[in-house]
Amino acid sequence: MKFAICIVLAACALSASSEKIRYDGYTVKRITPQNLEQLATLHNLEAVGAKFWHEPSAVGRHADVLLPPHLQGDILQNMQTTGMKIEEFVEDVQKLIDEESSGSAAAEGRIALDKYATLEQINEFLVEQNRLHPNITEVFSIGKSFEGRDLNVLKISRGGPTKGAIWLDANIHAREWITSAVAINTINELLNGERQGWTEDFDWYILTVFNPDGLVYTKTTDRMWRKTR
């Protein structure tokens, strides 16, 4: 009986962990510290539940801070009282996520260069480019992620004399989907677009997703996740 209860509880926990985290009521403030004390206060926000979209780095330089509802009252008011410059950056974070999701690539089907792709679509894109350009491209894995996913690199080389190499990696931080989109569009330009001449003098090595576990987690569970798994 106890064993059966444990199985049920484990299944419930697994189901709960797979649900998408929502950010209803969250906002992003652009906050600029005016002195070192304010800068330290800004850094301490992370310990009470804030997340930085743009890290606080120096006096006079703004930070973009994702704030849960419980930090938008007294704490924010106290910061304003001390003279910090606070501006509205994103009023409704969940609305922004919903709009982004509706404009992302479909879960199935081919990649679209103007939309955010899934990890599966990105890997299929690499294989497709290798199929279309077999003489100048190679796809290979440089290792595995913690959860066992391949770290796939596309090499573009026209051969010839020894030449310089350019390394490009993207999606180190899981939630920064724009970086893998830039890498994908770079590949497309180098192989199919107006930048094919850039492959004459350099070999290119492009790791489109440095953090595949984190990227998948942002797609399935927590859009604001930044780390690996």
C-alpha cells in the first residue's frame, strides 16, 4: 500500500513539474542606480526573487529587472524613495510570452528563418544544409549535454590552403532564443545568401545551441530559465 502511494505521489510530482510556469503579474523595470549603495541594493534583489534580463554592472548604467508581484509594492517604492531611476520596460510579461509563443515556429514542420525554432528543428536544419552542400559542410557532435543531447556543430569549409577559422556559438543562456536564430540566419547567409564570399578566406564552425537542455526547458516549462539543467 505504501509503495502504491509513493508511485502516485511521484507521478503527481512529475506531472506538476512538466506544467508551464506562468508569469502573470510580473513586470520588467529598467532601474538605474545613482551610487554604490543603490547598486548593491539592486544586486540583492535576485536573492528575494527578481531575475535580471540585463545585469546591474555600474553606477549610472541601467539594469532590466524581472519583478514578481510581491516585489512591486513596498520594495519598489523604497527604491524610488532613495533616488533610483525606475522606468517601465515591460508592463505585462506573460502577455509578451504568449505573443512570442504564437509567433514561434510550429512544434512540427520545417524551420522558418523568421521564427524561433525548437531544438529538433534546428538540428534538422543543420542536417538539411549538409545534404544540400555536401562538399563544403560537415555536421558533427563535440560532446553531450548533461541530459544526453548532442552539441552539434556545422563546419563550413571550401578547402584549399591553410586559412583562419571563425567560431560562433549561440544559446549559452537558455532563454536567449534570439542568439540561435542569429546563428541559423548566419548559416543561411553563408551557404545560400549574399555572404557566401565570406567562406572563401575562413573556415566556419557554428555551434547553434550551446545549451540544448536549457533551451528545451524554456520551450516546455519555464520561458525565463537561464541556466543549464
